[in-house]
Amino acid sequence: MYTTYVLYSPNFDRIYIGLTNNIERRIKEHNAGGNRSTKAYRPWKIIQTDKFETRIDARKREKYLKSYRGRKYVRDKVLPAKPINLII
């Protein structure tokens, strides 16, 4: 099982889009500073997750979310909703 996820940093108004097979571990890594591109913008909150059976399908979703239209979708539709309270 693979998960495409969208993180939001409320302190810096930044979004990060990623893909993993273990969402709990990955969020811990982001919030512990284990990722160079997200370290400076901690803490991160999960605002969306999508689960997929194959890595290929998850990668397609990740690529869409990282595109201009995908980021616009996240900013316009997902971000106004309340973030999921899963900071580990």
C-alpha cells in the first residue's frame, strides 16, 4: 500500500507533496528535520492523503499534485479545509 500525501506548514504557508509506503514514519522524519527540503519549515501538518495499491498509481497522483494545476487544487480546495491533526 502506498500513500501520496500533502503537508502544510502553517508558520510559513508552504505545502509539500510526497509519496511513501509508511506515512507515520515519513511524517516523523519530516518533523524531526530528516528531510533537507522540509527541515526549515517545521512543523508540518497532514492536510490530505490518498492510498493506492501500486507505486505507479501513487506516483501518477504525486506528479499531478506537483503540477501547476495540482498545486492550485491543493491551495483552492484542500487547504481551506481543516488539517488532519496527526503530528507525530
